[in-house]
Amino acid sequence: MTRQELAARAGAKLRKIRLRLGFSIREVERRSHELAQKRESRDYFLSRAWIADIENGKFIPGVFKLVSLGVLYRLSIEEVHALFGIEAGIIAKERSLSRPPKTYLLPAGEATVSGSRDPSASLDPALQFEKTNLLTRLVDIWGDIPVPLLRHLDLRRYLYGYIGLEDRTMEPLIPPGSFVQIDAKQTRVRKSAVKKNPDQSQFRRPIYFVDIRDGYACGWCEIEGGLLTLIPHPDSPEKIRTFRYPDEAEIVGRVTGIAMRITGEDLVTLEESFERRNPPKK
């Protein structure tokens, strides 16, 4: 369907909706003027000429006009979008096309449309909503979520972060594209003695999720003399970074868990990954 055909079809439907509600074009104009005054923006105003043009399919409206149509014609924003060919839930469905290069903290309460199933029916509604949004993020990146991973999600206690596709600070211990579990109560950087076994020290040394003001980072940390030093994995190509603490960097919390892909299909925890790389000696 061409843009002109889409506009014509939507315009005809809007006219039917207006007439069914009993509104004249003049009345829609008057009410949109009230909305524009209330919202303190003329962008919401629908003139009689504009209404006639939209019903005749001359153009597709902008975002503010779409909101006005939704308010005055008693339609949800999804229903207004559908009139002009925008599929409901398209943002959530297509978000995998925008896998971020930077590391970021997942917003637990962000409103998204999720097609994933949440097996935790016993949770209270607010927690179910937050968990659904987290699962939406996981699905966006990986496409499927295994049941064992769902059992480890604890939104009452932890935050969750995503390691950006260009963030190689802790690679190969925490590869880009991984999700990390963060204990926000553990914000005090603990010093850890280096063990004789380097693999063991890498695994046991506390890893922190850090707010660096223009983004986030994940790595080993040291704080001394008002400076926070972010230390990458020794096999990582990233360099050591230093920030003024707490002006330029702040500890979000300690990383207490990780879910990552190490093959095309497998999802493993940090502990399982460590065991696979370092099998016990026989």
C-alpha cells in the first residue's frame, strides 16, 4: 500500500469515528484548542482545514496531532498508530536491530510490550510488570530465554545491566552482549589479595558496575586518593581508566551473577563458564 493510499484509508476511518461520536469539524477544532491550552503547546491544535485535509487523505499527521486525535476520538495511541499502518508492539519486536554498543543499566520499570511468557505467576502485579520488562530486554538481545535463567531473576534484591557490544573491558570473563546481576547494596569497593592461581583470582576478585556519567562500565575497581581506577581483564584490549571519585564515577553495585552466550545456543552462568574453562584436574 502506498503512502497516499494509507493516508486516504486512515482519513476515511477518522471521519467515520468522528461522525459516530457526534462531533462536527468545528467541535473537534474547539476541543483541540482546549487541549493545546491545557498542554501549553499549539502543536496539539487541530484547525478545521487540517481536519478536513486529514479526512481527505492529503497527508499523515505528526506525533502531536496523533495524540490529539487519540484524546478527542477516545482512541489509545496504539489504535491511532494502527490507523496509519504502524503495528502494535513494533518497538519491542524490532529492538534487536539496535543492540547498543555501550554498556547500560536496565530500567526495570520501563513500559514495553512483551511477547515473552513469564512463568512467575505468583509474583505481585508490580513485580510481574518489572520482570516482564526485563524479560523483554533479554528476548530482544537473545531471542529466547531458558527456564533455568528465569529462576535466578530476583527483582526485589538486584539490578540488572547489559554489557554493550563494544565494551570489551572484562572480555573474555564477561563477553560483550552479556547480562549481569548487580547487588546495589554492595557499593564499597573491597580490596582483594591476588592469589597464586591467576584464574582463581580473576574469578573471585569483586567486579563492579560503575556509573561513569556519560555511560556505564563493568570491571575490577580500586579507589585511592580520590581516584577510582577501572581495571580491565588482562586479556582484554581495553586500557586502565581513571576517574575522579565520586565526581566522575560512582559505584552502582557489585556484579553477583552473569548470563552469557559462549556458543551459538548455550546460556551459562559465570560459575559454569569458569568450570568449563578450568575443568578439575584428575
